[in-house]
Amino acid sequence: MVDTLPVGTDVCKYCAELIPFEGNGSLNISHHATLWDLLKSSKSCLVCEFLLGDWTHVPGLEKSRGSYEMDFGNAKLSVKVKEIRKLDNGLTWASVTTEVNVGAPVDGITYVISFAITTCDKRKDSNLEVTTAASLPIWRSRISSTSDRITTLQSWLSDCEANHEFCRQHKLSDGKLPKRLIDVGAIDECSVKLTTPDILSNGDFRYATLSYCWGQTNYRTTLENEIQHREQIPLEALPKTVRDAISLTRHLNIPFLWVDALCIVQDDHEEWRGEAANMQNIYSGSVLTIAATDAKDCSLGFLPSASTTSSSQVTSQRIAKLLDVRCEGKDLGLLVRLQRYDADKSVNQSVLNTRGWVLQEMVLSTRTVHCMNSEIYWECKSACHTETGLSSNRLIKDNCSLPKLLNALDNPQGRTNYTWWKWVESYSTRKFSFEQDRLPALAGVLRHYQDHTDDIPVLGLWKRTFAQDMMWMSLERPQKLDHPPTVLRNIPSWSWLSCTSTIQYDFWGPNRLDETYNSHEEDHTTLVDWNVVWTEQPFTSDVNSTELILEGPVEEFVLNIATRGAMNNPTYLDVNNEEVDFKESHFPWRCSGQFDDRIRMTPTKYLCLLLHSRVFTNDGRTSETFLILEPAGNNYKRIGIANFRGKSLNFDVSKRQTLSLV
């Protein structure tokens, strides 16, 4: 069993000065000078032990130890505080990194490990009362109990429903209800049953939704057992994740629960497509989405129990250390919670968030509770909360796992476009059991974005921001063999849906939300006409054909991947067979880019279409992002994307051409 009580411990003088955190972050902290010093201190200081981390889990570091055995112990160590947040409830949170340089100062390798450290002031005030945070259950035990989690969740839900006007704005009509719901019944009942909206038309149809990994074991509704499920489903027949969701829904006084495996007849193809098209309404209309964040299989469940807190089920990286710290025997008056990841990053890196369907479940839900092994984490459209007492207002600054769309009046186009890009970037990293689900799993998110922006979708891109939306780039270098093609039919080269790897938008651009930079920006390509023909309903069927007409500045350049720049990502490109001077710079190229299909080392003349340019006002630097095109019959197809940087522009914007892309 994992010991869950706070551990009373002495910390070294460096860690005693490290906590509590002061300032605003971006600080280099005086600490042990070398990895060897940290290793020695870790024998008696549990904070040092945590900062040391488990280097065997850091990619490449174990090999480095073998290569630099003589230098490993003397590797230079630095501890940095990246961000500090102080709250009125007695909490201080900080993002901390340890950086270790292994090998020679110039040719060595630096490894960085990030941590989240939260301190809680446990001292009593003049009224002999502890701080608000110190009274929370999570500060009495490193893993809170199921009953404590339920109580915490009840308070979060009650507060949101009563006080968050923005979260109350969504409305649901009878026509938008799911086709079926699970009637969860009373807390002590041993079974549940399926019900249909027509029965609920005059009653309380509030329901929760479940987001989870199916895994190998699952109990499903089929054509054969659907009538039986309307009469009774014994709880003992259901996997633990579904049982936990039913129990939580009952305790929250929500009468119904939607679980895809039970509420959609899985072997009825027409019903499945209809409900897939209705996902926007299903998740946005639910009171709460319950996310089984750390359960890789629906048989594991997500509420704490003896089995889920055993050392075999919970790794030290996922569960916090909870310390009651002293220095030289003196009580510092602080509880310290050490975590490899903060709650938001734990959600992002969880097993659940590797799944493709889950993106729309997170984006569309008004409220989500992430049920992790370490704690529960609340996200609604207005706020985020952790069990430790940390809270943030999403209407002021959105630091949660996935950005959400706010009211149209509160969303400048740049912010809204950025939100779509973040969704797609996340989507491109996710896995599907069936690759053909990539389109249906996007349908609800697409309709949600369309409703909020009144924009027109063009196969994963948008009419209003089309030139910028074409600035997607694969983050994987092409291999000598062609990338495996997408199984999706008739997807054109200009859509990111044609790419089977992780993508990033506007790779060469500054942070679009950073107000400190100043540049003159301009889109240069115009969407003239387009047409997407589907075999049946958009995004829940195959693409039949596409047509795209663009107009913009074009130039011909001879391009190839530079031999000495081929290992960079993106690769550096030689332009017009120009010679580059390595005496002035280790990276003398003026162009970098990524070919979509294969490594292209042979200098070849390509037609290039300018999408977007920037001229930075502080120093006059220029940046031009453009598509690399190749003839395809009477049309062109995209084969890559690249960027010029320098002190002058490379495209004549008056030399424009109308092109058809496939």
C-alpha cells in the first residue's frame, strides 16, 4: 500500500530557501552545484530526492551516463523557477525545472525535467484558524478518498451552476437530446436501465456524459439486447469505469448518464452515424462530463480504492509526494506537495487524451471533471479548480488543458483562430482504433466552431482565415520512403487531414497571443472558389471529390534539402543552388521547410505560392511563409511548406496567378 499521510522530514538549506517561493518566476535559484551534490543530499532531503528525479526515465540520459561516466557526477546542475502563482488561501504554486549538462560544456547535452511544487501555509492565524487551503482533504493525505472527492465535486458543480453565468448560457431542446440515456436510479439500487427522450419530455432530463477508454473489455448495447437493456442492466455486468460513473452521477443528483457503448446500438450502422453527427449536442447539452483520465481500460475504474492506490497501480511520477517540512529540526510551517506534472499537464499527457474521439468530448463539454489517480481536476467554461485549492478564471486567462471558445464579442479573430489551431494540433497527435473515424470524430468540434464564429468550413480549414489555415506543417521529417497514405478517401493535398503525422500551424511565427512583439503582417493568398462533395452527410461519410481555386503571388525557386541541414526539423533548404557561408554562422541558410511526402535532395525548380508575410518593426527582419507546389495534370498539388527569413522580401506580390489545387 502507498503511504498517504504527510511525511515529516528535514530539508537541506537550499530547499529551505527555495520554498516558499518569492517573486514572479523566471529565477535562477541557488542550489547544489552538481548532480553528484544533489545525489548526496537526496539521501536526507526528500525535496532533493524529488528534484533529482529518476534519470533512467529521461530519454537519452542513461546512454549519456555510459558515454560520459567520468563527467556524469560532476554534471553542472541548475534549478530554475519558471512561474510562481500566489493565492489568498495560503497556497503558492511554482513550475520548477532542473537542468543537467552532461559532457563537455560546448558539445555536451542538457537535459531538462519539469516539476510542479505547491506549498500550503499550515500555521494558524490570530483566531487559531488554519488557512482555507490547509483545511482541504488533499492536504491531509497525498491521495484523497472517494467520499472526499465526491464532496469536493459537489461543491464545484453547485458553485458553477449557481454563479457561472457563462456556463449557464447553453440551452437544450428536446430535439437535441441523445437517442437514449441511462436511468441511473437511486444510490442503493443494483441495476440501471436505458430510457428514451420521449419518456422524459415533461421531466428532468439532466444528464452526465462519460469520457473513457474502451480498452479490450466493454459491455455494449446491440440489436439483440437493446430491449432487455430498456428493462434492466445489472451493475455487476458493467465494467468498473461505467459503475464508477453511475455511482458519481447518483451522488451528484443527476438522474441520467450517457455512455456511448450503452446508449448507441453498436451494430446499427445508421444509428451510429446519426448519433456521431449529434455529438455536439450530446456533450454540450450534458450537465457534466466525467473523464476517466488515467484508466487505460474500462475495467480499471477511476474512483480511489485499495487496488488503485497500491504501488503496482500508481507510479511515483503520477502521485504526489506530500511533505511536512522542517530545516535543522525547525518547523517551517509549510506542507509541500511535489508532483512530476501539474494537474493540467497530467490531463494533457494522460492515456485518455491520446484518443481521437476524446478531443470533441473535452472541447464540447460545458463542464468536465478529470478523475486522475492523483486528484480530480475541474474545468468549466469559466474556471479551473484543483483539489489542492488552486483556481483560475478562464474568462481572464485560459491556462486549462484545451482552449475553449468564449462569446464572439470577447473573441478577436486572432484568438479564435488560435483556438482552432490548438484543437487541430492536439487532434493530429491522437490515435484511433479505426482510422476511418478521423472524420466523424471531428464533426462535433467543427459544428461547434462554426456556430460560434459564423465561418464556413472547407474540409478542416475555414473560409475567413483560409490563407493562414494552410500554414500547417508536419512535425515529422519525411523518410526516404513515402509516408503511409491516409486511409481517408479523396482527401486533397492542401488539407491537413491528408497528413498522417503530428502537425503545427505557423511554425515560423511568434506566439499569436504574445502582445510584446510588433510586426506588419499580411495574408497574400485569396480563396477564389471551392467545392467539397461528400458521398452522404458531411464528415460522417467519405469525400467524393474536391475543387479549390486560389489566387496569389507566385515565384519559381530551385529548392532542395541541404545536406548539412537534413537532420534539422524542419530541414534547411538550399535555394537556387546558392552557396552558403558557414564562417558567419552555423546555420547560414535563409530558407527552412518541410516536404510533405519524401526527402528531396536533388535541386528542382518548384512553383511557390506566398501565403503570409511579416515585417518586424523593431529591426526590419522579414518572414515569408509559402507553399511548395508540383504539377498534377492540369492542376497543382501541395508537396511542402517553407519559410524565407532575412532582411528583404523574396516574392513580388504584384506577380499573381490563379491556381487549381488538388
